[in-house]
Amino acid sequence: MTNTIEVHGLEVAFGRKSVLRGLDLELAEGSLTALVGRNGAGKTTLFRTLAGELVARAGSVRVLGLDPRRERRKLARAIGWVDERAEWPRWMRVEEHWRFLAPFHPTWDVAEPVRLARVFDVDPRAKLVELSRGERAVALIVAALAHRPRLLLLDEPFGGLDVLARRRVFAALVEHLETAGASALFATHSIADVERAADRVALLVDGRIKLATDLEALRANARRFAVEIAGSVDAWRPPLAATIERRDAREVVVCALENGDEVERSLANDARVMRVEPLGRDLEDLLAASFAEEGSR
């Protein structure tokens, strides 16, 4: 299986502020991957780099086999890029947006945005600037799908959608991936969106991808434990790649996103550990634990 995205050692900075710090990411063909991270973690910076808008300080980036900076126009014809930061003329209507985009995409299907607009209840005559956030997000997704792209880059596209619109959009995305053999990377803060739509999840922490795995593998391998420690907990560190979600005077909550069984065995053999209690491993709890560790540094 080939990769639609290959990023290795990516570094992006704004002045002296480093945002992405040696980031590695691979996106397999046909996958629907959720990019999850705290506000300011670098999700939008990564998307803008993948789309060729930003220059990397170091590292390599290939999207559909292309260099996003050197072959930006060629890449733009092959991807569907939804970016909420974009601005439109006040006069531009949804259907005028379609006509503006069509010449840039040789594979544009005139009938497809009309069909999707009916499915999503999008008014082609509505002005983009007068739509609500959710309505505009749906209109932009319709435009992104109209040329049947090989890759969709969706930066927080679902924030303003109601429940019904979310279900329709997710169904359309899955249909597109299956029929076109395409891939998608979408950023979201909603764990419900991850569980509903994604087959893979990439966790962006401190400018790096901390974990990229199949969603089912994460559910199977991740563990959380309440651990009672003899003596002071300040100098104690969890085994392997486990992290500390929180701690008090004698107890810590440990999260292991990988190798949970090995971590549990290591805890049981630690001379300072007096008690290990398995906790729930809801996906939201697992991912929130990693963010808590990031914020504690």
C-alpha cells in the first residue's frame, strides 16, 4: 500500500518560535485519519505546509508524491483543501465559487456539486459570507468533493455542523473514499467525530506526532491505571513510554497509549508500587491524558 502523505523530520517556525519540531507522519492510501491536538499544537501549521502555503525550515514533505512548495499548482489540482481562514468577496455566491474553482481542476464534475448541494441542503444562490459557520463548512466540503480529489485536507471542518449535517458529511466522505480510492486527513477537537468517522488517529503533541495508529489498535492496546506509590511520588517515573496524567501526594494516574499490558506488568514488578488499579479506557480519557502530560511540562 502506498502513502498519500509522507513527512519526515518536519520543522516549521515563525521567527524564533518553533511550531513543528521534527514531525513524522505517513498517511496510507484510502485511510481516513483524524489529527487530534490541543489548541496551538500546530495542526493548522501542518495543513498549510502540506498544501504548500508554508516553507519548512527542515525535513521532507511529499503529498501525492509531489513537493508541495515546488509543485504547488499541480498538487492543488489533486487535493480538496477546506480552510476556514479563507476569505471571499462579499458578492460571491456558492455557485459562483464553483465556477471560480472549476478551471483549476481538470477532473471537475459539473454535476457533482449540484448533486451534493441537494444532499446537504446547500443553496447554490446563497452568498458565502452570509452563511453560518456550519452552512459555510458544508458548502466548502461540497466544493472540495466536486473534482473527486485523491486527497482531502480538512482543517476543523465540522465545528459548526449540527448532528444531522455531521452524519451527512461523514457519509459523503466515506462514500468518496470508497469510490475514488482517496484518502483524508481531518483535524478536530471532537472525540465523537474521531470515533464516528476515522479509521486512524494521529496525536499531535508539542510539535510532534506522538502516536499514529489504527483506532481499533489504540482501543485494544491503551491502558490507564491508578498507581499508589510508597514514599514521595515526585521522583517516580512510569515505565516504558507511559505518561502521568495527574498526581497527588501518594497516587498517580498513568496512561499508556501503547503496550498497555507490558506497562501493567512493569508496574506490578516495581518495588515502589503498592497498588495498581485499572481505570476506564474511554478514547476521550486516553487522549486527554496525553494532553495533560504535555501541559504539565
